Amino acid sequence: MKKVKYLIFAVVSVFLFGSTTVNAEESYWKSYFNELGSIPAANFDCGLNCGVGGSHKWVDHSYKFAISDRAGGGLGAIPDELAFSPAWYTENELYFDMSSSNVTSTSDNSKVLEAKVTDYTFSKEEEKFNKYVSWFEGLSLEEFNELKGGEPVKVKPTWWEYTNKSRIEENKYKSEPQNWWEAYGYQEKPTAIEVSYQVHDFGKAKITLNSTSKGKIEVDWIIGVRDFIPFPVVVQKQLKNKSQGLVEVLNNLSKYKGYYPERNEQQKYNFSYEIEKNEDLSAIINTLKGKDITVKFYSNSNGIYGEYYLNGNDIKTTVGKGFTYDYNISMTDSVNKDKIESLVDLENALFIDFAYHGSLPAKFNLSVNIDSFLRSKFVEQGICKSGEAYSDFCNNKVTEFLDGNNFTLLYYNPDTNKMEVIKENLKPNDQGVFDLEFDHFSSYVLVRSDNYKAVSMSNNQESNNAQTSSINILLYSILSICSLGGIIYILIKKKKNLRNEG
């Protein structure tokens, strides 16, 4: 029997390559997998054909990853859409004209993956169909015309008469379907089996499905991990305490080798990690230290996307509990806004506040994209019309604001209550992205160089180090103490010499 190859990179994200099995010894992922239940298979790779008389074929076929963020199609949009669109309401595999009593499943690596075969009941399809018909028939003529839009009708059609207008000719209903399977195009209620997959660990596994009537097929799986985000796109289950998951992988890199991406010219990082508000990243940073692994940390603050790539070999020191890369970017708010605005007169400034204040384990290079944020801001300010953030007029306004202009990065020094110039002559790239470098976390301001006026600035305006002012104060204090000590020493020695001469 021909082999069916499913290259599905599921779990947290979807695409990896590997060759050997991994059995995690730590508890995080085993616990996650146990709570997860079955993982989505690629039931919707065949699109609407699956919904109108089709199914997975008991023959060779191949695809690269599973979808989807929700099961089902048109019916799931009730009551937002008038048109009826058949779709299966499962994320598992469906094989039609089969019974579970005639199909068995085995796994060549049950520590990684197992499969379960059951009869599919079609209960959700029936429920959604009945709900749609009931909802449509309950619409008044006025409600129907309002939802439909366009030229109003004087007589409301039946649901199937109206739906015929949106269906291709060969699929139009010749008469009103009396039940869900006739609405799906079946002459009688179909039978099908559902194959669900339960993951236990990272690795490779081959599932063999054996039918007494159709023979045997094999389903190849690779289970890996790449993205650590609160709500994974593929698997709709929140990653609680997700930093533990990344730490577990970082502590077992040799075991997980092949089940996370290798870096190359296109793939710049091994893992991506979405930072949550005030999230403690100290365990990740300290575990990453000294490893040739790159993590892309990213977040979206007030519509401004920022990302930072950190390789473990660049980390020079460990960090204490509570360390985070979380930050807030805004054109209106800052924790030190009142103090900053008393020191500089700003126009269209971008405030950058880091949740953690202090020195860093490695220099922080933040790429900040403010193009889309400027558009929404200009709409709020009435510069661009509402709903036309990407009109030619608004494009020109954004270009006028960014292109050909120099920007300055300012730092608010809480020790001196003064503003310091960190970097001048900054320019965005063609995509409206600024590349900013920090070696200290606190409050910063990015402003167009001609859009601010200094009220009270530090004398050290050419500083590229946010800590320079404080360091200089300390240095001057030490020098003063040393000088004073030297003067006292000279006076005492001179006095002794005069006594001796006397």
C-alpha cells in the first residue's frame, strides 16, 4: 500500500526538520501535551471539496502543515453572513465510507504520538444547519433587507432560494433540503471515521492505519517547537508560564536537536518569543548565556512592533529575578512624561519606557517600526481622514514626516533630572523602521531633531551612553576627594618640615 506522508510541524508552531526521537525528561512539555488533548491535523487542506462530498483520500498525498485557528467554515459565521457554506466542524482527519470497527491504528513510537479512530457523528454539522435555518426563517423582511443591503425586496425568499444565488450552477438546490446532509449534497446521511492524534513528546512517529476493506496507509509526523507565544495560531491553547517551556528546551538542546529550526540566511533565529507585560525573563537569559542559540524577542506596544535578536554568546553577565525586555512605546504617555516635558519642548515625540531599569546582560538593539503607528496617529489628529490611513495623502504625510529628516534619541536621567542626548542623526529605513541601541534601561524619547527645544539639558549632550552623566559625577567626586587629600597631605608635611627646621 502506498505511503501517505504528512509533514506536520505542530504543537506550538509548525515547521521543523529532524531525524531522531526526543523524550523530554522535564515536566513542562509532558504536562502541556497531556492537557492539550488531540492536536489539529490538516483536515482543511482540501478546502470546500472536503465539505461537498469530499474527504481525505485513502491514497498518497502530501502537505507541509496543519491549519487552522478554528474548525468549520461558513456556518461558523452565523448570524454575520446570510449565505450557507457547507464545512466540516472538526480539526481531525475524516475518512468517508468507513467504520471504526474495521480500522485499527498503531504507532512505531508511542512515547511521541498515538492515534485514536472513532466514528464521526456529524452532530455539529446538524446543529449548525438547524441553527442557520431557524435564524434565517426568523428574520423579518426589514431585518433581511438590512442585512442583505442593496436594493430591498418586497418578499423575503426562503433560505435555500436566497443561498442559490451565491452558489455555482451545478451546486444549486433543486428543491429545499430537508436535513443537513441534503444541504451538503448527499442523498443519504454519510458515514465516516475521525482520526485524532495525541502528542506526548517532541520527536518523529509513524502512525499506521489499517482498514480491512481498503488496506494500509502510513502517516508520518514530526513534532517540534519554534514560537513561544501566549496563544499559538495552530494549537488554540494558551502557553501558561511559557518561559519554562523555552528554558526546558535550552537545558536539553542535544536532545531537541533537529526539532527546532537551525539558523541560516533566511532563518535568523532559533526561537521566537513574544514578551508579555512585565514578564520575568531572567530564567531564559541566564539559561541562554553561553549557548550559540538566537532568540527573537518581540512585542507590540500601542500598535508599534518592535523586535530584538539575542544570541547566548553575546550575554556577558547573568541577571537577577524580575529582569524583562518589556517596554511601552507611545506618542502620548510616559511614566516620566511630566518631568520630561518640563525639560524639553516636544512635538510628535515617541516615548520609550522600559519596565526594567538598570544595566543589561548585552547591548539591546531594538528595531522599532513606527510607520503604521504614525498613520493611525495622523488619523486621530485629523491630519488624515478616518479610514484612509493608507491613502495617497496620508502616505505623503508619513513620508514628509520621516524621509530626509534627522531624529534624536534622548534619555531622561533621574539622578540629575536632566535630559541627555544619546544619539543624533538617526534615520529610519525604507520601511519606517528605526534601529536603536541601548546599554541601559530607563525612559527615552525619540523625536525629530527639528521638533524639540531643550529647556534643561545635561552638559554632556554628545554622550552615547545613558549612564555617562552619573559615571562622570562619580568620577569627579573621586577626583575631588583625591585632590583634597593631596592638598591636606602637602600642608601637613610642610608644617612638619617647618617644625624640624625650627
